[in-house]
Amino acid sequence: MNAEFIIFVIFAITALAGALTLVTARNPVYSAMGLLLTMFSMAVFYVLNDAHFIAAVQVIIYAGAVMTLFLFVIMLIGVDKSESTEEQLPFHRQLVAVLGAALIVLLFLAGRGAWVVFDGGIAPVGTIENVADELFGTWMLPFQATILLLTIAAVGSVALARYEGVSRSTRSQDAEAESDGGGDE
């Protein structure tokens, strides 16, 4: 049993725990944290499959930007009930310290293994070179079309939001003018 398999099993259990937290948590913030845990575990799976670029995108885009957006929406909608600040589990901090130390030791032992060094030639699947060659070579036209489509959608949504905002305020001003004008007659 090698270290790669052990890391896979640990993060598979972590991904399942995050997914179960996502589905079963009553508090939406806890659900978002479960989703975040699952996304980080997926990034580890990508690293184990030598797809380092995809792992970085997973962490930066999904675990970073998308989760920030989710949490912003959750906080904007509002979580009305307050949480108790008392510790529910008596040995929670000690257990976390032991598990954190075990994880650090495991990652150190896994890091001592043989590292794969790219020596040139055809880039392995999932590396930055391979993704860039495919994205800006083979798939350049669909990539540019997607950029154009997303830009048009963003500009359209801003224009619709401004139009609805103007029409609502105009309608409310018209209603106020009619009620004021109707009272004078």
C-alpha cells in the first residue's frame, strides 16, 4: 500500500463527509462549508492524477470565487437564527490537533516519495502546457465565441437591471404624480 493510495482514501472519505454535510446540514453556511470541503478534496484527486493545472483552477475558481459568491448570497438572504458559541464536543480541539498533526505527517511522508519530472516531448494530459495547447490551438474559435457570449450576457443583464430600475422608479414617480395631481383636482 503506497502513500498515494492512502491519500486517496483519506480524501475520498473527506469528500464524502463534505457531501453529506452539504446535503444534511440545517444551516446554509454549514452546507456551503461542506461544499468547500468537497471541492478541496476534488482538487487533491486532480493532483493525484497529475492534473495540477486543473487542481489549481478547482481551488482558485470553484473553491475561491464561486464559494465566495455562494456565501455572499447566503449572507445577503440572511441567516436569521444565532448560533451558540459553546463547545458541543468535549474533546473537539484535542481531536482536531491530533488529526491535523497526523495529516501533516502523512503529507510529509507522501512528499518524500519520487516526484515526476517532465523531461519534454508531448505534455501529459492535464498539465498547463497541454491545456494551453488545446485551448489556444484546437479550441480557439469556440473559446473566443464563449468569451463573446458571456460578455454579451453580462452587458445584457446590466442593461436589463438598469432598465428595470429606471422603469420602476419612473412608475413610482408617475404614481406619486397621479396621486398628488388627483388630490388637487
